[in-house]
Amino acid sequence: MRGLFAPVKEETTAYEMAVTGRIPEELDGRYVRNGPNPLGVDDPAAYHWFSGDGMLHGVRLRGGRAEWYRNRWVRSDAMAMRLGEKILHGPRHLDMDFAPNSHVTRFAGRLLALVEGGSLPYEVDAELDTVGPFDFAGTLPGGLAAHTTIDPDTEELHCVAYCWAWPYVQYLVVGTDGRVRRRVDVPVDGRPMMHDFSLTERHVLLYDLPVVFNPGGVGVGPSFPYVWEPGRPARLGVLPREGQAADVRWLEIDPCFVFHPMNAYETEDGSGRIVVHLVRYERLFAKGRTGPDGAPPVLERWTVDLRAGRVHRERLDERPVELPRVDPRRLTLPHRYGYAVLESADSDLRAARFPGIERMGCGLVKYDLERGTSEVRRFTSQGGVGEAVFVPAGPDAAEDDGWLLAYVHAPERDATDLVILAARDITGEPVARVHLPVRVPVGFHGNWIPDRE
């Protein structure tokens, strides 16, 4: 609730923002990011960052100009009531309703704000105003997920949904017509947090790890009832895309937690192996509800050997990183490059300025996974560097021919810039900085929404 995490108190609309540098003409669309921004908290001591009402922050780029910036709360019923507005109503799952705060994606012509745990996504319009809860024309069997993957080949949407209230794990596929065409219910003991998943050309990877729902857990406040369960086996499930629940192969792995895989793909050597790049935590919520315990999250490569039934782990970086991304055209396919937020290692700064927050983004890392090298672009030790989204220069451009877009705190203004970097040279001067009139609080995930697909 303090520092760069503090919620903003008003919705803002600004036009024709000042720009340092030159916005590429090819960037024709909107960069939109989601994140928690509670309008009011009854008990700040019990508040957990993950539980704040979602607010979208968007910048419209066109013709080399920054046409507008908007921030808008997602109008769940509770949020609409707090704002004194008419309730939108709409479908519900288990009477659950929440203003999604985790991600935003466009699919089948609709812009959707996403969250996990059993709530429905919410549709918003081109100017980020809420349309209402969305259930894919009544075909969504439960909630959706915080993370979805759109297959670049079929253009279908895939996700793994779970629910804490009525325990289930479901692999879902939504066709390009906007209707759920496939559902696989996967039996999983307990109520694990399955924040994300991985998709390859032929398989779905399920992360069944020792962070579980437990409202009575020691040190866990009522607003975020997940804990580390010592002794619970950690395992990776491998489901053929067209398989059923009985076809899942569960492979034992060392205890850990994974919020965010970068990408996964089948190897091209005929060995049947799967390669996954991801950010791994040794433990999470073991000592309390505020964040990682022990070693910081690091980038690893997991090689899944289905013939031997083993998963080989290889650490790729000792630096703390999170929020990994790739060129969206390479999802499910072999990729050379990846990007992540570099987290501050200055524990004294974190403790003094932001008690209870483990790490804050201070820069971006570009990984060359083929050569095993990396480049770092640092911004500020005070944090406030958000997830970097890659936008290709064109449909046939090379894998790193494009731009990285990220929100970065500008401490001299106590506001935020939308920073545009050339992906081939992230250490150079930014291509452009769009100077927003307000601070964008530290948040979660976003996407580039082009005007033309």
C-alpha cells in the first residue's frame, strides 16, 4: 500500500503526451497492462498485493504520436458500487465476482481482463471501459486463468484453469469462434495454486507444486490464503494436446514453485524431449504470506525426457529475475531470445522503503539462449520497472527485430514513462519515452494490442 506499490486514487485520461525520442510509425495500437489497485481496503494489515481490484493502464500509439493514456478500474459489481455506478450484472461462476487484476489479452475480437482462481474474465472496450463479465457465449465451464496462450499456428486460445472454492483443474481450448471446444478435467489432490502452464506443439505442461489453498495457514492473512505445504510432492504433468486425463504423465521434480514459464517447445532432434525456460522459486509462502523465502527466483532450463521419465534442471542465471516473455510468434516453438525483469538485489533498500516486499524491478535482461549470453539495461535502483512486451517490427521480421515496451518509474517526476527499446540493442538509449502524467503502480502483465492483426 506504500511507495511504488501504492494504488492511485483516480482515473485519468490524458491526450498527446510529451515524448522524448521518436515513436516508430509501425507501432499502431495500444499497450495495456493490468495490476492491483484497490479503491479502499478495510484492513490494510491483512491486505495482500495479489488481492487488489484490477486497474488497466493503456497508451494509444499511432502515427508516431502518443494519442492518449487511460487508467480504468475493471467494474466488478463491488467496484461499480464503490464508484457509485450502475452494476453491469452478467454471468457468474459459483457466485464469485472479482475485478480481474492479473493480465489482459485480445482474443476473437474481444479485449479481456484476466484473473485466476475461479472468477470469470471481464471484457473491456477499446478505451478500457468495462463491458461486463464474459463466459465465451456460455461455453466456459468455470473460471478462466491468469495466463492464456494463443497458438500462433491455429490462433486458438489455450489455458489451464483452477478453482479454490470448488476444486478442479481444467485444460481448456477456445476456438477462433470464441467458444470453448475442448475441456479436460485433470484430477489433482488438494488445492494447488496453478498460476500458469506451458504449451508446446503437441503437449500441455501442468505445474502441480507445493503451494496450496489453506485459509487457516500460519502467518497467512484472510485475503490471500495460500501456503507452502512441506512434504507435498512436486510434479510436472505432461498431457498430450488431444489426450484425456488418463494420458497425463506425472514426473517427479524437486520441490519448488513456478509463477511464470517463458516458453516451451519440442526439440527438433527426434528425441521426444521438451525444453522449458522458466523462473523457479525454491520456496514460496513458507514463512509468511508476503513473498519468496530464501533464494531469489532465477531463470532455469528444464529438459523433459519423456522416454526416461525425468526432468533435468539447468540454472541459466544467478541474478534474480521475473516476468519472462518471448516473441509471441515463437510461443510453442523453439526460440533464441527471451526477456525478463531484473529484480533489485539491494535488500537494505527494500527493507527501508518497502517493508514486506521482497524485490522490485530495476532493469531488463535480454537472453540469447542459443549462445548462453545476456545483456542488461538498468534504469533505476529505486525500482518500478515493469514487464517488457516484445512487439515485432513486422509479421516476417527476425526474432529480435522489434521493440520492447515497458512501464518504468521516472523518480524525478514521481510519474511513469512508457519506455520503447530497440530489442536488438537494449543497452542503447531508448527509441522513445512517452511521459505519462501520473505514476503507474507496480503491477503484473500486459500486452501490445495492434489495431491490425
